[in-house]
Amino acid sequence: MIEPKTPHLSNIEMWQEWKENGNIDAKKQLIEHYLPLVDYVSNRMAIGLPKNVSKDDLASNGVMGLIDAIEKFDYQRGLQFETYASWRIRGAIIDGLRQGDWVPRSIREKSKRIEEAYQILEQKYLRSVSDTEMSEYLNVTEKEFLHMLQEIAITTVCSLEDPIREEESETRLTLLVDEKAKNPDYKIQEFYIKNALVKGIERLTEKERIVVSLFYYEELSLSEIAEVMSLSPSRISQLHSKAILRLRGTLSKHKDQLMEK
């Protein structure tokens, strides 16, 4: 990913000094060592956000997430700190965005309306529905539907990176789990979430699956994906929005089913 700066102490020595001896200087070294993670995550999350969202604000919230990760991480469990910290940083940035109410209510309502439409139609037809079918259901033209997708693009950037539960690093897309901490109910819930994601991804169109794969797994930006797929950035943004709204609808349906059990 990004090579952290070389510290005065080795990685393990810094963690030992901080966690076992409460050495504040070691904690400061850890923060400095992993600061590039904040830049990496905040720059990536800035893609697609409105211009009025300050990158400095994203980074400031990200630093708080990094500090939180350093305070809570147990280095003796053999887990990868960079992965754990990345999700904590993302979570802190998302919390900051929510508190700033950066998405107008009208846009949120459109996003919810489209998400519910995907959920209803795909449950009805048991397949991926077309733009034409969505337009007819929403009683808008296809051009208006695509414009709606463009408008709500900013609400889908962080969607799959939201934590499934508060105070945990698990997300809808990547479940970072501690095998020792699981209980039977947790395992059942995790199974259904993974199952729902698999089924949801299977219903995506080929282009939507490629966009999701390149964005979340290969970690390309939307503009880079546009170059790879020879499509305009706005088209990639529309495909990303449709994919995320489909997946959110699928996960919402399975969440409701779990709550009924």
C-alpha cells in the first residue's frame, strides 16, 4: 500500500513500549509511522465527494481514527494493523461526514427511493432489472433516472465501507473478524451477510461487477476505472451507484429477515 516512515524503534519495540509501558513517545512514533495511511484513505475517500468537503477535514477526522486504532489495537494477536487501522480511519471520516450533514435531504431521499425500487423489482423478477424497468417503476424517463444516479453518486462512495455494527471494524464488504471472539449467533449472522453479498454481486451486470472489483479490490479510482473500461467518469459513477444501491437493497432485505428470526 504505502510505506510508512522509518521509526527510531522497530515496529514491535514501539508497540511494546506503548502497550506494556505506556510510553507516550512510543505512541507518538506509532502515529507518525502510520500517518501515510491517513493520507491514503482520505485521498481515496475524497473521490466523488462534493467540492465543499475539505480534504483537510477528512484528514483531521482520519487522524482521530488512527489514534483510536492505536489505542485499541492488540499487537499480540498477530493481526495486521494496517488493515485494522484503515477501517478505523474510514469509520472516523464517515462519522465526520455524517455530523457535517454533507448530503442534502432531497438527495438522501432519492437514494433511498432507488434502493427500495431495486429491492422490490429484483425480488419480484429474481434477476437484475434494467434501467428501463427502473424508470417505468419510478415514473421517470431513462435520462432522468441516469441523472438521479449521478446526483446520488456521493451517497454511495462510503456505503459498503460503513461498519455493520458500531464500535467494530467489520464492514459490509470486508468482514475483518476475530475468530476467538465469535459466538454462534455472530457466526450465523456473518454467514447470512456473506451469502447476501454473494447473491447480490451475482445479480449485478458484468460492467457493475467489474467496477466494484476494480474500486474495492484493486483500489483504483473512478477516473482510473474509466480509463481501463474506456468509459466516461460519469458513466463509471452511474455504474458504481447502481451496483451499490442493488447491494444495499439485498443486504437490507436479508437484515430484515434476520430480525424476524
